[in-house]
Amino acid sequence: EYRFLSDLKLPTTIADSLKSLLQRTSGLLLVCGPAGSGKTTTLYAAFREIQKGGFEFRSLCTLEDPVEAILPGVSQSQVKPDGDFNYHRGLASLLRQDPEVIMVGEIRDPQTAQVVFQASMTGHLVLSSFHAGRAADAVSRLADMRVEPYVLRTGLLAILAQRLLRRTCSCRRHDTGGCRDCHQTGYRGRLVVAEMLQCSSVDIANAILRREDARRIQELAVATGMVPLRTVAENLVEQGLTTSDEVIRVFGIE
């Protein structure tokens, strides 16, 4: 489903930060999480936010595998990962057209990572997804892909990590079979759980330059105001919006 950012019900601080970042003219905004965590939905919503915010005059392009929805006013291309038009070759070709905003469906390999960061540092706003458990883990994984620390520091705007949790049905009978509306599951609908690592923080930027590990970057992010994914999820349990069992299903046992 094609949505606006407001439809995702992200925490207000994260939603406001995203809207601000989407007005930038260069840099990389990364959305990370495992398969099925809603990364593509968030990327599509970000593109629609750009259009809604009065920036529809900007040249918007995508590289996807596959194209999952038609975005009016956006030039969309489908890559062939096993063919000649893979992500890094497709992006290199796309850059010759000088687009202003680019969505790259996923950074899968070092070659794609290099071209994505090159684009983000040469006057293009780039949005992409990445497989990593936490925002801090994404920094370490990109370093493992041979992205140099100064490139990470210069190119990265922020990393949004997210998960999807099942929302507790209003019947509140998740332990006793649920109701007809929730098909006897006790859950109805889903919630986005998100954390955002702001790479503009001086402490985090310096940690990236020093090649600090994910644990240290996570500590610094929390110290500068980031609320970790699991904490966000546990807060939703306290509000009665999901259950402890659902948090364990998605995050595992600590």
C-alpha cells in the first residue's frame, strides 16, 4: 500500500527529523531492518512526502528490484541483479541523467555501496534500504563493505532502523482466542517500531571516523537521545498496543 509518512505513525521526533532530511539536496538516508520490516513502504512514503511538501519539481528517480508500486511523477527503473543492469551499473547509468533525488531499492554489495555514496556526496539526495538489525549495525556493515570512514561520515545523513509488530486487537483477548474481527488471533493490524541514528552528531561522527564498533556507536546514539528499538517496543507493550509475546517473537529473548 502506498502511504504518506503520517500514515506510518512513526514517533513524532523521528517523523519530524525525516521530513527535515527530505528537504536536503544531498546525502544518504538509509532505512534498515530484516526482510518484511516495511523498509520499502517507508521509502515510498518518503518519496510521496517530497511530492506533498512542495518539492514535486525535483527530479525523482528509482532503481528497484522489482518495482513494487507506480509512483506518479517519478521515473522508475527495474534492475536485473543477475544481468547487466544490476544496482551499481544501473545507478552509474542513472547518474549521467543528473537526477536530484534517487531511491535505490537496496544496497547489496560493495560496488553498489560505493556508487550510492558517490552519488550522495555529489549533489544528490539518495534514499536506500539495507539489511542490518540496528541502526548502529548498519554503520559497521557498511565499513565491512569497504566504505571508508570519511565517506561514511560525509555521506550519511541518518539511519532509520525499523520493525513491524502486530497490534493488539481491541477485543484484548489474545490469550483466549481473540474475536471474529482479528480471526481469533488477538491481533489486528501492525505497528512500526523505529529508531533513528543521526549522523550529524559530533560524537557519532567522530566515532565513525575512529572506526568504533557498533556497540560503541549504539551507546553514543542512546546518549544523544536515540531510543533503542526494543525500548520503543516495550513501551508499546506498557500502552497495551502489543504484547510481550509479540516483542519476543520479533526481537527474541534478551
